[in-house]
Amino acid sequence: MLALNAISKRYGDVSVVEPLDLVIDEGEFFCILGSSGCGKTTLLRMIAGFDRPTAGRIMLDGVDITDVPPNHRDVNTVFQNYALFPHYRVYDNVAYGLKVRKTPEAEIRDRVAAALELVGLSGFERRMPAQLSGGQQQRVALARALINRPRLLLLDEPLSALDRKTGEQMRQELADLQARSGITFVFVTHNQAEALSMASRVAVMNRGVFEQCSTPFELYQRPQTRFVGDFVGSMNFFQGVVTEVSPDRLGVEVLGQSRIERRGASDLAPGDTVVFGLRPEQLRVSLLAPKDYENGFFGQIERTLFLGEATQLSVRLKSGERIDVKVPNYLMLEDKVMGLEQNEDVWVVWSKGSGVVLHA
Amino acid sequence: MSAQLGRRNDLGLGQGLALKLLTAFCMLLLLAPLVVLVVYAFNDSRQVTVWQGFSLKWFAVTLQDREIWFAFRNSLIIGGLNAVLATILGTMAALAIARHRFAGRQGFLNLLHYPVLLPEIIIGIALLVLFVLLDVPRGFGTVVAGHVTFSFPLVALLVLARVGAMSRTLEEASLDLGASRWQTYRFVILPALAPAIVSGVLFCFTLSLDDFVITLFTASPDVTTLPLKVYSMVKFGLTPVINVISVLLILFTLTVLLAIHWLQKEGPHQRWGIRLAGVMVAALAVLMATSIVAERRQETLVIANWADYIDPELLREFESSTGVRVIMTHFSSDEEMLAKVSFGRPGIDLAMATPVSMEILRKSGLIVPFDGERIPNLRYIDEDFRHLGSDPTGTYSVPYAYGLNGILYNTRMVEGPITSWWAMWDERYAGRLIMLNDMMEAFWLAHHLLGYRLQDQRLDHLDEAYALLKKQRPLLRKYESDLVNDMLLSHEAVMAQAWNGQAHKLSSEHPEYRFVVPEEGASLFIDSLVLLASAPNPDAAHRFIDFLLAPERSSQNMEAILYPMPNATARALLPPEIRDDTTIFPAGVDGKRLNIMSDPGDFRRQIQGRWERLLAE
Ligand SMILES: Nc1ncnc2c1ncn2[C@@H]1O[C@H](COP(=O)(O)OP(=O)(O)OP(=O)(O)O)[C@@H](O)[C@H]1O
Ligand SMILES: [Mg+2]
């Protein structure tokens, strides 16, 4: 439905968005995930029509809309700061898009009522925006955009100003809303939990380029770059060398030990240097050496960090490297993980299928 | 509106006692002069600083004054037009600067500060020169143009500050929701700017209403505004009429402000109110504009005159009998009159001139002789006044009225009767004497008392005269021309050098004050009407003078302004209490002892230097 063909944006010498291609399908909940300043808003503004791409074309439903002004694009935006009209009541804010299109008064009234109902703000019609909480403002912004039934709805970090609980609740509501309305969403965020929980597909953006674009599961389980692995969740990385490649086996030597890994990029050849990544929650600590279906490193517990839902142990390996292990709390005895003390020697163990092998 | 722009808080900032006291003090400082002004509008006395009892009579006097109404109407029209035009231009300029990139944008922005930085008088002169160069006749248009020039940049700066604070995403949101650029301006940008625009309108309106300097330079005689009118009235002493005008202006402004405040609140009443107010203002504007256009069609006669120096009844009579509309334009000094008639196309027919200014006008060819044939009533002018030194042929001027300079004193506090100018050197009244704040009068008197003639222009005589005045200086309360009556009435002073017309205003209400022309003689002023070479309507000018000189009208005029006119036939017609009033017509005055001031030429510099030393003491 939406297709970006090699669009890019430069401000003078600074390249903010590198030429990138993207196709979004009808009814998708598409997320763009990236750290602050990576160009997310810039990309969104080009789709909405506020900024012109330096190069490339934007197609909507097969029509080139690159030069179409924003008020003639069937696209609506929920702004990062909501941008509610401060001098209008909630009702007039929501009705704005219909009013400027000269919709009959009666129809406006019905649709505004329906839109406010949809976002759970019935009865707030006469409030001024300054009399609303951040979450309520966000819903008004959403209703104001949805009421126009656009082909495409762009959302720029709409949940970032909310507390975690409200934010999580809104995630659920947004996902429901999207499913019910069938409108295609492009949702920009720097919060990976938002992206993973709502999106049908996620694009991870870094310094103006897409590092990876896939389903949340793929993204988490099979990050294709070191950046993605580290940015989505967290990951321990080690330098390694490929020792063995066969259709169902990949051998990698890490820290002088041979590890056999089944997963990973298959275009590798023996002798290639690679990065080997392990997520903290894929690891466990043990006083016993790994079994043959497992791999392991031996080290010393250096630090314990209580996270609430889990505990993170930092284990210093013999070689001097450090590895983080996330231990679920059912393994806690009082405030210690399995009764382990600081400086105690342990094995860090994972099953052979875990971990990713990436190009260095 | 402010409630919509940010959330309130309960920090309670600004509730400390010290701050409250400071606020109260500032309010007091601000309001005290206003309170005094308002209170004295209800004063029974004609003095502005001496309380005599409650009265509404000055309101009646003010509201009946046709010229004040004209001036007020003109001020309203100019203020209204300026408010509309300057606000539109200013808002457009602000939006252009804030939202568009164009060549010279920064320069334009900097230029907007010029009315704040440049002295107003320079802008005024620049406008005047421009209009003269372009040969644009001065009138409503030029005044409005002048006002718009200095007020629209202020609106632009006001609006610009607001645009700067306004998030750009609001516009983007509007476009994003399908609004066109025009709809975005109308529904988002303008409402967000509304507070700044409303203040802009008010600001321009009041600036216009208050403006004196720029109006002075850009107005034609028939476009007298309220400040110009008030200023010209001050010349003849402050009267409570000025207080009344101020009170009415304050009321007017308050009403407008309250109305706007009410209109800014949201609600169905207010919506209707705004519409109604808009319709009314528009209707009023159209009415006023058409009334001006209608007036323009009429034949007019424009006279530059001192304020309150002609009986308005006579003007009305002349208008109804001839169909010519008479427009008075006022000045408050000779210099101002000269400036008024000598620039560009002043549009003035007749002007009131002193002998000195008449000489200047004649030498520079700005006035032309009257056609005596067309003014048969000239025959009533007293022979003595027909051939004054400044107009030997007697054709360039028609003497109008004159006045004498003498001593005005409080008979209860001064041992009388006073007969000599030397009473002004009497040490018994040290610190309670007043001399006119007039260099020529002071030095003429000193010369005269020493037996010299100022016209001889001798430095040794001048030095002696200076010594005499210097001796008097420590005895004087001050040199003062305008507030003489008030200072006498408040007993701040007991004796003063004064003009008889002014003295009459005091002695007619307070018989304990007496005016005398001392035996040594006195100075005489004469005001004469002159015909400008550029007069648009010389025919009406001749007719008007003939009309005025008819004895019964001259008599009526004298009765109204209470200055003697050189018209013996007319004087005979006066009611006895005026004819025999020794203040208006001082007794024992014969021509020989009276001085008519003439221009001292370069000798003025010598006199000036000494005068300044006297003032500095
Ligand atoms: N007008 C501009 N001129 C120059 N650089 C700009 C301009 N606008 C944005 N940038 C730069 O482009 C980069 C991307 O900005 P963008 O607003 O797209 O970031 P973002 O990913 O939305 O960040 P955030 O999560 O903080 O909103 C930033 O480094 C910013 O400094
Ligand atoms: Mg952003």
C-alpha cells in the first residue's frame, strides 16, 4: 500500500535519512524503532508531506504522492507532542478534519461522538486541551486523526509521555483499535517493548538506515546485526572465528574454545571472523560443568543486580571478559540466586542451539 | 484566553506582603494624577487647581462645544482606521517574517524597530517633507497614513513575539487534517494570535488617539484631533474643560476595554455580542466616513486661529447664511502658526497674525493684500489701528482684537491702589510676585522704566535693563504665563504682570482681584487677520471678514471672547457692564504710552543670552 523508493533526506552536509526502501501492506501495524535522533520523525514527516525527500519517491496505493501537499494526502498524523489546538475544545479539535472538509453538521456530531467513544473520552467534549492529562490529550489526538478514516495513520512516539502502566494499557487499546478499524498504522517509537508488543512488523533504524525489518519474533530471536541484537533486548558479544560450516552445523571458536552452533548466517566460510551473541536470559548459572548438549564458560560472580522480575549476575570469565546472566526469580533463595555468594566460581551455561552468529 | 494557553498552578507566587505593598505604591503613583484630574472636572471654579465647590457646569460647556465634538469624531475616525489598517499590515508583516523566507527579511525585521528608536518628531518631519514633495494635499488620508506608519511595526513586533512562541506543529496538524493553507490561517494561526491581534488593535487605537506630534505634522487644518484641540486650548490657560475631556476619554477607554474583556470570554452571549459589536462598529465607521465625504463636497473656509478666540454662534450664523462651512484650526504660539501656514499646501484661507509674524509672512510673500472694495465694513475699524507699523498701507491685515499688559493683584493682600510698575519691585511682596514668562515683555518694560527704548538696540542700555531685572529676580515667585490666575487664587502669589483678557477671567468671578494699566504705560498686542497667498477660497475669506466687522456682530464677538476690538461703533453697542469694565477696557489708556512689540532682528540674540541667565537664577 505504502511504498518508499530510495527516499533520503539531507540537511546541507548532514545526511539524516539514507536512501531506503520500504513496502508496507494494507492493514499492517508497522513499527519504526530507533534511538533518539536516528531520523524516525524525519522519515514520518516525509510520509506525511511536511518535509520533501532529498531524493526518492513515495507511493500510496500505487500513486506517486511525493509532491502532493499534506492536506491532499489520505494520511493523518498523531504528533509526538499531540499538537492539539489549544484554543479549541475537545469537540472542535476532533471535528476539525471534518469541518474543513465541509461535512454536514449532523454527521460531524455523530462521528465525533463515535470517535470519542472509541478512545474512551465520551463526556469530555467541552474541555479545553489544557484541562486534560497527558494520556487524555493523546487520546484526543488519536480521535482527531482517526475520525478522518485515513488510509494510513502515522503515530510519532505517542506513548512516550505516559507512565509505564498507562502506556502499557494504551498499547493494548491501540492494537485493538488498529485491528478493529483496519487502518494501516505506522508507529514510531524508541521503546522496544512497544514495538515488539504491538507491531506486525518492526524496522530498526540506526543513523538513517534500516538495520533490519522483520516480525517482532524474528527481530528478537534472529537479529541480523550487532546493533539490532544489542538495541532490541540486550546481548553479550564475543569475537569468534568460524571453524566448520555444513548445511546443519556451524562451528565457531570463541575464547579459545570450540562451540558448535546450528543457527546463524549461512554465507560464512571457515576462517571468517564473526561476532557471537548470547542473550542474558538464554543463559543460566550452574555449579556443574555443561552437559554435551550445552556450552559453557567458567568464571567468577562479580556483581549481582536485582531487577525486580529477575536478577542479573555479572560473571567475569577467566579470559577477563564479562558476561551478563539473567536469572528468573523462582531460583532466588532469600536475596541470593541459588544461594550463590559474591566471588563464587560458577559455570555460565546455555544450550547449543542458543546464540546468534553475526558478521563481524 | 490565558487559561487556555497553560495550566494554572497553585504556587501562590506574588502573594507576599512586600510585593503587595510595592504594588499598591505603584498603583498610587500611577493613579494619583488621574484622580486629581477627575476630581477637578467637577470643580465650580474656572481654575484647574483651586477647589471651589461641586458643579457639572464644565461638562455642559464641553458637551456643547462643537469643535470638541469635531475633534473627538476626527480622533475616533483616525484611531479606528489606524487600528484596522495597522493591525492588518502588522499581522501580515509578522506572518511574512515568521513563516516565509525572502530577500531582505532580516533588514525588514530590523526596520520594524524604527518607530521605537527614532524620535517621533523626526518621523513627523520626514512624513511632512514626503507629502510636500509628492504634493499630496494634507488631510485625513495623510494623518492616517502617518499613524499607520508608526503603529504597524509595533503590531508586527507584538504578533511576531506570539508567532515565535507558537508551535509550528499546530499548522502542520491543521494541514495534516486536510485543511487548506487559507483554512489553516483562519482556524488555527489567527485564533492562536488573537490575543496579540486584539492588543494590537487596542494599542494602535490608543496610540492614534494620543498622538500629537505626528498628527501635528501630517494634518490639514480641518482635521483637528482631540490632542491638537486640547493643546491649542491650553494656550489660553487651563480650564476645567480639559479635565472634562480627560474624564470623558477615560470613561470611553474603560468602556471599550471592559467590552473587549467581556467579548473575549467564551459563550453564546459573547458570540452574538461579538457579531453585534462588529456590525455596530462597521456601521459607525461607514456613517462617519460618509459624513466626512459629504462635508468635503461643501464649500469651506479655513481659518487658523487661537483657541476660543471667536464666538462660535457667529460661525454658525455665517454658515447658515452663506452655506460655507467654517473650519477652525488652532495654534498655540506664533511660531506654530508660521509653521502651519508655510509648508506645502496648508489649505488655509485666513490666519490670525501678530505684527511680528505678519511682517515675516509679508516679506516671504505668503500673504496677499485684501481687496478693500469687497469689505465695506472696514470703515468701522478705528483710525488708530488702520496703519500699524508692520502694515503701513493697511491692506495686508484687518485688525481683529487687542490686549493690554498690566498688573493684576489681590486687593486684600496688597496695599493699593497700585499705579506704577515699580510695585513689582516692592520688597514687601518678596517671593509672591509673578512676571510673564516672556523675554520681550520683560526687557521692553525694563527699558521703558529706565527711560530707554528697546528699539534703539543699545548694548549699554540692555545691560542696565538686565541689572534692573536681576534686582527684581529674587523677589519673584517665578516667570509664569499660563497659571497666573491659579497661583493668585491659591495665594501663592499676590501680584502679577498679566494680560487683561486673562485677568478678566479671574476678576469677573473674584472681585477682590483688580487689573490696572500702570501710569508708565504698557505693552499692547494686536491680532490681525491676514489672507494667505495660497488660500483656496479667498472669496469666502472676504465675505467672512465683512460679515464679522458689522458692528452688531463685532459687539457680539467682543461679548463672547472678552477682548477689546478696535471698533468704536461696536463697543457702543455692548451691554454697559462689559463696556464699562476697566479690565477689558482699561481706563486712561491713550495710544502714546502703549508699546507694540516689533521684531528685534539680530539683537534678539543679545537679549536671549541675558534672559537665559535670569531664568537660570
Ligand atoms: N532542520 C534540520 N536541520 C538539520 N538537522 C536536522 C534538522 N531536523 C532534524 N535534524 C537532525 O536529524 C536527525 C534526526 O532527527 P529526527 O527528529 O528525525 O529524530 P528522531 O529519530 O525523531 O528522534 P527522537 O526520538 O528524539 O524524536 C537529528 O540528528 C537532528 O539533529
Ligand atoms: Mg522524533
